[in-house]
Amino acid sequence: GENMLWGGRFTGKSGLDPIMVSYNESIYFDRAFYAEDIKGSIAWARANKNVGNLTEQEFAAIESGFAKVHQEWKDGSFKIIPGVDEDIHTANERRLGEIIGKEIGGKLHTGRSRNEQVATDMRLWLREQLRQIESYLIDFLKVIAARAEQEVDYIFPGYTHLQRAQPVRWSHWMLSYGFQFASDLERLREVIARVNRSPLGCGALAGNPFGIDRVAMAKELGFESLLWNSMGAVADRDFVTETMQWGSMLMTHMSRWAEDLIIYSTSEFHFVRLADAYSTGSSLMPQKKNPDSLELLRGKSGRAFGQMAGLMMTVKGIPSTYNKDLQESVEPMLDHVKTVGDSIQIACGVLSTLKTDPERMLAALDPFMLATDIADYLVRKGVPFRETHHISGKCVALSEQTGTPMDQLTYEQLKGIDSRFNEDVSAIFDYEKSVEMRSAAGGTSKKSVEQQIKVLKEMLA
Ligand code: ARG
């Protein structure tokens, strides 16, 4: 390189710039797919045996050679050769050749491209991860349903604009998120079905010239169906994008859920108390107990969303079929899946160990939260709602002016505001009654909440 005009960066005519080597290589992250890569290669070899590209003995050698490679990865003895093992595909093939000899090992890649191989590995890996995540999500939803059942009698303030609005059941709040996460579960199941399609046998872009049985390979690998266009199959990272769109939506729900609980756990609210296992202390202030788990759920949602947006930016301008840009889909996928899986488990742990304080919840209720019920009371006496809303507003004003809580205004004071108030109005000042009035489907009455629990549980089956 010395006599090169632009200095010593390049190692020579045939060598790569050392920074280019590390810039290009993916082995240090795509090694995560070692097992999938081996499984895919065995299915590949079997299918090639069936079309006469390999003998029985050659296939047997490949299969047992791969068993050894697999074992080496598993026990940590696999030695990556820096600068040689560019990615998991080249690494596995290189090692196979060392074990069974290059004569046979060199036949494995017949008709195959790394383009189809990496897509196959990623889909297999992602499918298993998403199935695992599905089970975490179901566990979390079961905790929500169980707590909703147990704590159905707790009543607390429902907020809009973070202002006290109407009394609701604590379970009603839990289920409000439960149904968002249940929709995430439905969506996840659809995503898994689209991830679980086989690109194997598509070649670099044009398809396989040896009449390979793609259906048999797909079946062996547990794929549900084939990808039907070879050029599309190697170009496609929609399965990663869609997973991250899914994960971003879930994390958005998670973030809002966490935000509510952060507020509810402050000394000012104190409706809930986080278990020590999900809190941390302050290095300076001995009294502090911080809801770090919830803050991380909120914070990591930004990271998940960024990964999704990043990949969409990466993909949007590249021409069709495989381009190396697509390698940039791997790292965000690995991290996204870990982030989402961990987040659901953390949320599940937080909720199953959360302490609630039903007395503080009750104490936070305010008679003004029954102002709508006062209006509704007059509606039942035949007064048009627009008028009742105004009358109830006058009661609120009188209460504020006199400093008398609304439920302690005298019957005479109310009668003075509107003659249609009767003595039975005092029965309105009852939070539980207010809650029980909301008995239409989806409301906060006990019956409605129990129905919600039933519906939610059915979605988990
Ligand atoms: N490591 C590559 C990736 O993750 C594998 C595909 C390489 N294909 C190619 N034609 N260079 O995308």
C-alpha cells in the first residue's frame, strides 16, 4: 500500500480495507441464527439429495458434520476466524468443510444463495421468538384478568385530562389496558403467520434450476406456506418491519400503562406501591424508592419505535431484490425482539407484585365527580339533558362558593336551584351507586366488568 497515492489504508490489490472487513461482516450478530442456519442447510441438503445433487452418503456426511458444528456452537468451542468468517452462513460452511472434507462440503451450496439463506434463518429465528413472546403476553393478560377479578370492588377516580372525571372500578382501568394488549395478541398471531413463510429455494433472485422440492423443505422447517415469487422473497424484509410495527404499537400501550402507574405510585396519589423487586433506591436520598421498571418501559418504547422507523428508512430507497442494505435489518430485529420480550415480562412481574391501596383510592374520590350523576338524576325526572347539565353546574358553583362539599348541600339549597329536586336526590351521592349505574356493556358496573373479564379470558384460549 505504500506507493499508493492515497496512503496506507488499503492492504493491497486483493485485500479489503480492514475497516471494510468489520464494516461488512455480520458474524458477531448473525451468529444468533447458528441453529436455524444449520437446520436450513440440512433441509437444503436433503432436498438436493432428492433431486440427485448429492448421494445418500454425501447427505449423511453433511448431516453428521453439521451435528458436530451445532455442538461446537452450543458448548462455546466454535472458533470464529476473524476476517474469514464473514457471516454465519460462511462460518458454518467453512467449518463443515473442515470436518467432512471440502470435496463433499463444497457441494452443499449447490444452487443456493446466501440471499435466500439469510431470509430463511431470520424467519425461522423470528418465528420462535414471536411464539415465545406470545406466551409472555398471554401470561401478562392472565395476570390482568386475575387481578381484575380479585380487585373488582375497589373504586377509584377515573381521569380525563388527568383531572378527576368519574368514579370507576380499579379493575375497569386494568381491563382498559387488558383489551389493548389483547388486540396486540390478535395482531401478533397474524404477524407470526406472515413471518412463517419459506423463501428457501428462491436462489439469489431467479429461482432454483434443479427442480428442488420447496414444499418439502418448507414442511421440514415448519413453515406454514411458501413465498411465491423468488425476486420478492429475497428482497422482503417486511416481516421484520411488520414485527417492529407490531412491537412499537405494543410498546406504546406499555408506555402509557407505565405512565399511569408512575403517577399512581407517587406519594400524592399513592394508589399503588411497587414491589422492591421492580424499584431502585437513590444513591443520595435514602427515602427514595423509584419506579425504574416503569420508567424503562416508557423509555424503551422510544427505542423500539426508533428501530422500526430506522429500518423503514433503510429499505425505502433500495432497488429490487437483495442489496447489502438489507443486512441492516438484523441488528434492530435482534434488539427489538429482546426489548419487547423483556418488557412484557417486566410488566407482568410489576403487575403481579403490585400492592394496591383501596382506601387511598376511595379517599381520592370527590363529590364533584358525581356532578354528571346529578344531571342524570334530573334527566330521569324528564328534564332535558342540556338543562340538567346547567343545573348541576349551578350546584357545583354553589358548593365552591359556600365551601360546602357538594354532597353536603342541603335539600333546601338544591331545591332553591331547581324545584324539580326531590328528597331522593341524597341517594345520588354514592360512588358505588354511580359506578353501578354504568351497566351497559363495556361500562364500569360490576356486572359489566365481569363480562369484560369473561371476554378477555376467551381471547386467551
Ligand atoms: N450477511 C448477509 C446478510 O445478512 C447475508 C447475505 C449476503 N448475500 C450477499 N449476496 N452478499 O444480509
